[in-house]
Amino acid sequence: MKMKAQRVLMFVDNIFEDMELLYPYYRLIEEGADVIVAGPKADCIYTGKNGYPFRSTAAIADQRAADFDLLVVAGGFAPDQLRRDPKVLELTREIFEAGKIVAHICHGGWIPISAGIMKGFNCTSTPGIKDDLINAGATWVNEEVVVDRNQISSRKPDDLPAFCRTIIEAATESN
């Protein structure tokens, strides 16, 4: 249990990428992390883009960045909705500015873009938001996982094993 006593924040809203939420959620729990999945409302069922339901464990508005060791942002189209919430951007920025890990996969990069934390970072994502990342000041590369300081990024569900391994290794080193 490499992540015992670590607290992880994830966000959820409708049209999340099912695998990109569920795979890290269960993998990090398996490593001993306490994973909080916050949505616009607590104890509310959100539906993934492939139809899988997920019940939020908390409300975004009730979260404090200081309570978490890292943030993992799943993709799908939920990040486009979530990035319009000032609290999501505040949490993302505060976790990042505290030097804690911010990990994002696929379209999840939309949240760090809107939080204004991508400038000067190397990263990857789905090619669909490549231009958004570049316009935000990042350098985009087509690799399964990219680590640059306290950011970890991946492209798509096929990259989830490498993405989760890298998050666990980085969290273990920072603990």
C-alpha cells in the first residue's frame, strides 16, 4: 500500500470518460489512498459518456486544497463543464501552487488550462485539445505519459496503466 494515508481529489460531472475516472479511482484506493470524488453536488449520480454511473462522494464547494495530497483529473467532456466552476479552478491552482501533483488525462487538461497553470510545462493529452494546451503556453508531445515537475499527463484510456503507475511512483516519492 504505497499511498497509505494520502488523500486524492478527483472531479466528476456528467459525460466523464468512464475508464479515466474508474481505473485511477480503484487503482489508487488499492494502493491505500483515500480518494474523494467531488461533483457539483454530493451524493449525486453522474453518468459517464459510455453510460456508467458514478455517485459523487462529496461536493466540490465543500473541498479545501490543503486537505489533499494530489489531484487527478479524468477526461471525457465533463472537464469542459467543470472548468466553468470557479471553485474547481481555485482547487486546481492551489494544489498546483502548493507543489502537489496535478495529474490529467485526455480532455482533463482543460481544467489546468482554465486554471492558468500550463504555461512552460511539457505535457500530453488527446490530440483534440493539443491546440488549447499550446495556446495556454504548454509544449505538447505525443507520449503515453509525460512528467514535468508536479504535473503528470497522459493521452487516452489505453495509457491508463502507465498513467496510474506514474502517479503512484510520484506520490510515493513526494510522501
